[in-house]
Amino acid sequence: MPSFSRRWWGLALGCCLGAGTSMAQTPPSAPPASAPSQPLTVLHWWTSAGERQAFDDLSQHLIGQGLSWRSEAVHGGGGGAAGRVLQVRTLSQDPPHVAQLVGRRLTEWAQLGLVLPLTSIAQSAQWQNTMFPIVWQSIYSHDKVLAAPLGVHRTNWLYYNEHLWRAHKLPAPTSWDAVESAARQLTAAGVQPLAWSDEPWQVLTVFEALLLGEAGASQYAQMVSATPGATWTTEPVRKALQRLRWLRGLNPGSASDLPWYTAGRLVYQGKAGMMLMGDWLGGEFKAWGFRPGTDFGCVPTPSTAGMHLYSVDSLAMLATRQRKEVEQWRLADALVQPATQTAFNQAKGSVPVRHDMDPSQLDVCAQQSWRALKDAQQPKLPSVAHRMAAQEMLKDELGATLARFVKNPAVTVEQAQQRLVNIVHGLN
């Protein structure tokens, strides 16, 4: 968080919006079907072409159910800017009715009494029985359901331009050897091997996938747990940092904090061959008319096949002075219904939060992700970069450290690793 501490922030919100807890009344067992629908303000960070398409598809579907909302989109990759806007508006006692809150940030806001619980609605609609376990865990805390989940993202994807791969007769980049071979051939042909950005959250997204590949599911889970022990001093961290620097070295020149969709457009245009990014990039490609399986391919980041790094999109209903509970409960109920899930996730690139849906409605990349979630034998690991496994300040510090590391060759692998150890263990 900027300039003020977490403790001050919690106290400030608690003082300014102490009434939030009293407003968070328990809803009826089911939302009244006859309740009049009023527009709700929704603060979110879905601003790219693919994200806007998903939001518009979702909005149109909800209008058909008599529900409406007003979009309050905040630009800025990774949701950091949206989080700051939400903080300011809440401290000004003017929060939106609905906000995109995910993972640890969702839990923190709920602990301050600012989130309407959806427990009765979830029980009535049997959310726990129809959702993937990791989804349920992400929205359930202290016997309360905190948000309506919209989709599950997989963050350990490698996307590549199928036209370039066919033209150069390249094998799918399923291993690091294949990636290195492709990089050499593309460089020789005058094509940038890898689309890249030095934006901290993007660097952290790449690094955590590399770390998962080097450490394996069990050790990665220990690393991102509340008590990581000495795991960050180990060899997998060093190797992941070495790989990260090698990947950055495929794109020599001045450091650039490109928005993720701008970097992705280089792959779409054939100016770059590959990009490591979450599956929202697949949704962006589709919004541009780039077809999965024909124009672009997708494989898990090398060494992570059979493992699913996840982030869950969710919308929280906030306690406000306008008393919109009925509309908020109706919206939450509608968001989890199968048709709504399909409308949103087909455009977003993610997969529905429900395990009782037909995956054939999804594209070929999303089908891989859905099967991985469905398979009890495939480990599902929470993303640090996307708030599933770390508080905001920790995530930001890790991203900033990694960004400095890739930008500055003078920072050694050993120095970067020690800094990561210090951050994780709360040392200065």
C-alpha cells in the first residue's frame, strides 16, 4: 500500500465505515424473484479488448434476467490501480455496490466488515456441491461466503504463434530445450523470440511458473504457505532466477513496462513468437479474431505440465449506505448460474467455476485447463502474483524485486535470492 501502513489502513476503514458490519445483514434463503432491479455500480479492472468483451457478454446475459449494472472500469494491469481507487472511495464513504476482489484481498476486506455475506444464497443454490474445491476455498472464510466467483484462470501458460511455428517447422514448445531451439531459429529469422514486459506483476507471473517447474508442487506449496520455512534459500529458487534472467535476455534493449495486451499483440502480429502469460491472453487473442488451435497454440509453461497455477475471478457485494442488498443478492445468485458462467468465460479465456458443466463449450486451451481442475490427481497451486497466496504488500515487494533483477544485470542471482528470502520472512 502507498504511504500508510496496513495497520493504519485497517483502523481508518474500521473508523470511517464501522457501519458496514451492521449493514451486512443475513439475506433470505433465496433472493425474492419479484424484487425490482436497480442498476448497481461495479468497480473492476477488465479493460482490455478481451476483458471488455467478457464484461459486455456478461452484462447482456444479466439484462435478459432483469438485472443491470453500471461499469466503473479502472485501467492498470493486475488490478493495482483499481485497488487504490477502491480504497479511496471506501475511505470517502462512497464505495461501489460491487467490486472485483480476489484471494487474500477479499478476505481482508471481509474482516473489516465491508463485504455482504452470501452464505444463505450459496447454501440454497448448493454452491459448495457444484464448485471446484479451490473455488469454494477462495470465497469461504470463517463460516461465511464472501463473494460470487466468476471464473478460474490458469496462470502457467505459454502461448505461441502457430503460423510462425508452421513456417519454421518448429515443434510445440513443451520443454525448455524446445523453447531454446525455437528462440535460436526465430532470432536468426529476425523475429523476436519472446514477447516481454518488465512490469512487476508480469515478471512475478512468469517467475512463479518457473519456480513451480523447478520446485515441484509440494515444495512450491510450502514456499507460498503462511510458514515457508527455509524453502526460499534452496536450489529451485536459484534456478528459477537464472531462467528468468535468460528469458529477459531474449529481448535485449531498454527495459519496458508494456501492458500485457500490448506485449501480446506482438505475438498476434507475428513480430514475436511466444509469450508466458495467464489465460486472459487467450481471451484477448480471440477478441482480435486470433483462433486457438489454428492461429495460436497453448501449452503449460515447460516443466509444469500436470500442474495448475490458479487465480479465481470473483465479485464481492459491498456494504453501502444505499441499501441495495436485494439487488446485490439477486446478482450474486445469477453470476454462478451455468448460462452466466458460459457467457463470461467463453470470452475471458478462463473456465467456469462449476465442475458440473459441459467443457465442450470451451475452446481447446480452456478445455485443457478445465480437465486439469477436474482431475483430482493434478495439483492445483495458488498464484502469488494474482493474490491467491499472498497479501498485497508481499506480492508487490516480490514483483518489484524481480523487476529490478531482470532490468539490472549488476544484481546477481545470489543477491536477488537473498532479497526474496528477506521479503518472505519479513526482514528489512
